[in-house]
Amino acid sequence: MKKILTIAGSDCSGGAGIQADIKTITAHRMYAMSVITALTAQNTTGVSKIMEAEKDFVAAQLDAVFSDIPPDAVKIGMVANADIIKIIAAKLSEYNAKNIVVDPVMVATSGSSLLEKDAVEALKQELLPMADVITPNIFETGILCGIVPRSEEEMEQAAKKIFAEIYKNCDREAAVLIKGGHLTDDAADVLRDQTVTYVYNGTKINTANTHGTGCTLSSAIACNMANGFNIYESVKYAKKYINLLLNAGLDLGKGNGPLNHMAAGAWISKEILD
């Protein structure tokens, strides 16, 4: 059985963060492990309080996981502050972690800030260069490179800029995936590696119940990479999984509701995906 580690914050309402990641990993019939960076009091209407974990405790959790059950892939979401970012980067390097997907969580769907301002530079310098895939949405893209894209062309420009800034002298497979779910007209995502831009076209699904979509997508990408798919395929199949969940029509809560992560049943077979 493939083992996936999620490093992220806890969402007590179950729609995002660690909880969404574990549901996604389980739906892919893989073994989920977690390192919690923060506790959040949140629901579908927003985040009311955040309690960050001590960096030493984050380190202890990472040691506990890697020394006993080394993961086949690592998904990283909410990292809260610069100290936590630095300890995660150090431990991933120490244990030679592989198949790393970083969802640079900065702002919740509700608009609440999930990353301290002084931590952005640490994220860019310490953690993002270790990622095999980075998955910012258009607002996070604006924070990372100064471009808030409003079209596929601008998404491609931004992806190229982020790749050039993060992956200096890159000698391995890596990519930046800019998610277009917040675009007005469509839901295209743009993936950029060293030389090629891929566009995943998609019809925008008319639903307000999108809480945790970024967490879920990045976790699904990590699962697919653990299964041996390349980055392009891993994103392709993750998007199919997300679209099925969005179309499932789960409607919970008073705000942006969560996804039904089990709507796909056992989501692992390439034959099913195709």
C-alpha cells in the first residue's frame, strides 16, 4: 500500500486541510499520515481562530513519521509561519523526501489569512524549491510573482515567472500549476515545466460548495505521483477526481460547503480515470 504524508493545518469542520487530505488519500486507497502545523476554528463561513503548533513539535511529528513509515509522497498545505517552514524544509531534506506537492496556502476561500506576511519569503526560498509541483490559485500567484492572472495567457506568463524564480538551475522534473477556478469565464488550469506549457481546459461548474478544493487537488496529485504517474498525468487525473466531487452536489453548511470526497468510491484505477 502506498503511504502519503500530509503536512497541513486542521479544519475542525472537515472540509479542508488535514481532514480533506486524509479523505482524499483514503479515496485513492492509500495510507494517510499527518503532521499538523496549526489548529483552526473554521467552518464553511470562515476562519475565526488559529493556534499555530510549536516548531519543535512539528519537527517531532516529522521524525515520528519518517523514522517509522517513510511516505511515498508528501503533500504540504498550510505552514503558518517562517519557523515552521524552515523546520519542514530541513526535515524533508534530512529524510530525502520524494514526490513533494506544495499547495502554497495563504488565504482561505472565505478570505481569511492563513500565512503570516513575513513567511512568504521563507516559503519561496526554503520550501517551494524542494517541491516537485507547486499549486497556487490566482490570488496566491499574485503574492508569489506580482501577477494576478485574469486569462490563460496571463496564467502562462505568471507560471513561467514563478518557475524561473523558484527553480533556478533546475536539473529535475518539476512544474508550477496555476489553478483557474477563480477565473470568471472558465476553469482552465495551466501547468508549466522547464520547457512546455500545458493547458487543462474545463467547464466552470456552477456551485458555491468549493471549500477545500485546493487541498483536495494537491493531495490527489500527490497520490497519483506515488502511483508512478508523471506530473502531467497526475494533474490530469486529479482534476477528473475534483470535477466528479464538485458535480456530486453535496450541500452542507451556511457558506462555501465542502466536497463529498467519497463520491468517486475507490479512485485508483487508470482505466476508471480514462
